Amino acid sequence: MSGHYLIIGAGFAGAVCAERLAACGNRVLIADKRPHIAGNAYDEYDSNGILIHPYGPHIFHTNSKRIFEYLSQFTHWRFYEHRVLARVNGAELPIPINRTTINKLYDLDLSEADAKAYIENVRVKLDRVATSEDVVLSSVGHDLCEKFFRGYTLKQWGLDLSQLSAGVAARIPTRSNDDDRYFGDTMQFMPADGYTSMFKKMLANPNIEVRLDTDGLELKRKGDFSHVIYTGPLDAYFDYRLGRLPYRSLRFEHEHLPTTERLQKVGTVNYPNDEQFTRITEFKHLTGQSHPGTSIVREYPQADGDPFYPIPRPENEAKFQEYKAMADTEQGVTFVGRLAQYRYYNMDQVVGAALVVADELTGEK
């Protein structure tokens, strides 16, 4: 039996649910406060004709065949393996740390086996790993921690490594070989025509109505829907009844360099110890676009602004669980996505979570 669904938020979680529900014959109204679809993955051509990501770089990577095949219905792909350098002691060195990083940093000539032994020797053996500091120290030891991680983390999160849960640093591997790819996933691609183009195809079903610049919660209060899918901040849904869930935000400084064809050797360069920004991304690496100039973005983390990153600390998780208990009692509402689930999800994880929700609501796969 078909229904009339309201989906609040037109990012990955909302768009995937909308597409799946509409494909099963349901009517779907998807609303977003922003003037565009695609959430933070939204991309557009700047005034100079370069495809940029206004909300910072979004690189797709996954190990899930189902997620990749699902999204492949709506885009062709450009093969792209993201590489990142960190500026340390005046040099640009691969991050995640690998054999090249260690050899260049310390002027060594270690083999892969030697590099593995070196890392094993410098890492701190801990009985208990509870914080991100524990994770980094147990992976690479004190000196590499100070050079690559502590300063970057302080800028990114406004907190010391010792104040963050272990999961943040656990996302970054350490390698004893020369693999300089930022991600190790089996499938690493960029949508060939951009994310916004992919989202437009996802939402093209005539059963889907899209309303932008619209408060979805206001529609929920006024409308009569068979079910609501909410992808926004969980605390906002409950009008911050238990206080605000802490988030880290970002300020983006975009710049076009008209006479520079290529600024950086790789897509992103991190600045763990220098500058107020954390990193510079050059978009032409990501898109493969040919252009006589180049467009970049600098990222400045900040406390206030749009919610980008849930801050993973035990007290924040405890407050989230209180909100989640309230959400679990909400009749006719499903909560999904990075903000609604207060999780530091990658894009593919959001797609996966949304597909699970759609499966449950439609009874199909």
C-alpha cells in the first residue's frame, strides 16, 4: 500500500530514502532549509567555470558493492584515489604516515620491514586505549604524534587528543609500505558530472516533490503524512529540550588563482602545526577538470555555525543517548543520517543507513 512520506533534509540520507520510497509507488515530499539539494555534498561551478565543493571536499570511497551499485544508477564515475600531504618542518610528507613519511622526515633509508620495526619500536604500549591520544601514541609514538596529530586535532576539534574518544583517530591508518592513498577502500571514485547532478537524477521520479528554502518541521506540524523521515540535528527536532548536542563547524575560504594551472602536488595539503586553517584542497585534482586557472578552499574550524562534525566525547554520547531514547518513542518518525544519529559517518555509511531504513519501510530490497 502506498503512502505519503515527508522527508526532512535533501542530503544523502534524505535523497536515498526519497528515491527508494518513490520507486515503490509512494508519494514523497522532501524539504530542505537550504536553497539547494545534496546537503554538504552539493557542488557547483564557480564564477570561473571550475567545479567546486562549497562545503569542503567530498571524496567517495566504499567497500560496499551494494552501495556502489545503487549509486551507479544515477552517475558515471571518475576513478580517483585521494592523496594528502602534511606540511611538517617545511616539507610536505604523506599522510597517513607510511615508509616514505618516516624516511623523509628523519633522513633514513628504511626498507618496508625496517619501517615496520621502527614503528613498533617507537609506539607506546598501552594496556588500555580510551582516547584519541591513546590511539595515536599506541600507533606511532610521541614524536610523530606531536608533528602530525596534536596540533591538527586542536585546530579541528578545539580539544586536545586526550579529550576526544578513541574513534576519531582510529579512522587514520599507519603503514610501513609506500601506499600513499588516503583511503584504503576497494572502490574510490568521484561522480563524473558531480554530486549535484547525481542527486538531481535520484530525485527525478515524478512521485517526488522537492521544496527548498523550507522548514521541514513546520511542514510536519501542518501536514498529514503517513510517515516522516528526519535527517536533521536530533536536538533541534526536540527543540533542544535537553540542551544542545555539541558540534564542530567550519568556515570555508574559497579562492581562484587565474594564472596558476596547478597549485599543489595532491588534492589536499594538511597544515597540522602552521597557519590557522587545517588544510587546503585544490578541486581540479578531484574532478580531473582542465582549466588554465585553479580554485582552492581553505578550511577554518570553529565552534559556531552549521553543524558539521559531532564531537565524540563520552558526555556528548550520553546526552545523545537521552535524545535517542526520546526519538525511539516517536510514533511515525524515523531518524537517519549523520546529524539525526549524531555519528561521524562517511558518505557511504550514510547511504548504507538510508538503504536499511528504506528496506524496512518498503519491505523490499
